[in-house]
Amino acid sequence: MLGAIIGDIVGSVYEFNNIKTKSFPLFRPDCFFTDDTVMTIAVAEAIMNGGARDDFIDSMKKYGRMYPDAGYGGKFRMWLRTDTRKPYGSFGNGSAMRVAPCGWMPELEDCRRLARASAEVTHNHPEGIKGALATADAIFLCRQHIANGGNPEECRALVKEHIEKEYGYDMSHTCDEIRPTYEFNETCQETVPQAIVAFLDSTDFEDAIRNAISLGGDSDTLAAITGSIAEAAYGIPDWIREKALGYLDEPLLGVFEKWEKSVEGLNNLG
């Protein structure tokens, strides 16, 4: 899930100050983690706690209240502040920005089950669920293909074909075609396809992040989704990993470190 966190941190300073270029400092001193990182961490902890519906609700409310000013959407902020445990029919991109840990399960069935559960606790609109599932599928497919000896170029082709066939998202446009007219949009429908295209157009992890941010729009979330997929296909350069982890505080870093050990154990079973 570190790819999502990196995308969020790098994109944090461009969310409301869009740039339409790939030429920018990857990390600025004023970069910071936002709700994308906080909720990704929450999803990871929920999975480690069992991955049931209540685990996701409890974890999201816990971390949302620990970090009340992380930049949540209006409806999600209200959900955090109340005792309600009911979803509110959202199709916002929040379901996809936080889903990355679900893509690291050993089996696709478990990946999809957890992705759906992580979305449905708030984003139970079909488009909200779809965005989370598509993102998690892309992560899983890249992971499995690389583990079986494939290369990133093959991953990109595999993801394109799968996402078009399974979810009906339009993968026919390039970043250069999307960039000139793309504007801020917080829906899954207008974030997830563009974020996946940013991965499809990339040559390595850093290039994928730069692609996503260069589109403009909801930059941190676009880059979080793109980064989550790019990590599975390319891995993350050590210097980027170390730099990004330096932006996390102790509670978030502690969950991340526990998650890495948990995932390593899960995927070494058998």
C-alpha cells in the first residue's frame, strides 16, 4: 500500500493548485499526508483485525477521529463525527483511494471480498464499489503477473484488457489526450479510469506518479490510485520509499510496518 501513500503525499500540494506538467519536484518540504493515507492505513488495520464489516467501520472511525483535519469529503466527515454505522450511498473516489491493502491478498476472491467490504461501509453506490474493485483487481493482477515471471509491459496490457472487459471503463485515451480538458472531479467514474490510464502510460513507478499528477484534478487521490497499482508492477525505488516514510507520524508508521510483516506472512503461506 506504500504506493498509494506516496501518491497521496506527492500530490498533496497540487490538489488545489493543479499543474499540467510532469516536471515538478517529486517531494517538496510542504508535502504532507492527507485523508487518502489515513484511510488506507485504516483499511490495512481493519484487514489485520479480521476484515469484517465492523472492522472497517471501527478502524475508519478510529483513524478519522485521530486525524480530524486530514481533508475528508463532507459526507464522510459527517459519518466520522456521528455514531451511525450505516453507509450513505456515495460514489466518490474515496472507496478507490483507500482500497490498496485489499489488493495484496493471496487470492483474487479474497481481494475482491475485502475491496467490496471496505467500500460498502460508506460508498455503497454501485459506482463506488466498482471503483474499489477495479483498483484492487489491477493491483492483484500486476502482483501475480510479476510473481510469475512477467514484466511491467505485460502487466499494463493485462490490466487494460481486464479493466475494459470486467468494468467497462474507457482505457482508450492517453494521458496527453486526457490532460488538456480534465478538471477536478471527486467521483469514481471520473477518477479511477484516469488513474489507471496514468499507470498504463508509465515507464516506471516515478513516471506513473508524475503522469497522475500532471492530469490535474483531484491530484492526491489520482496519484494514490495510480501509485497503488504502479507499486505492484514496478516496485518502489529505495530512495522514494525512505523519503515518503519520513512524512508519516509514529501511529501511521507503526501500522504500516505491522502491515508489511502481515502481508509477507500471508503471501508466504504454503
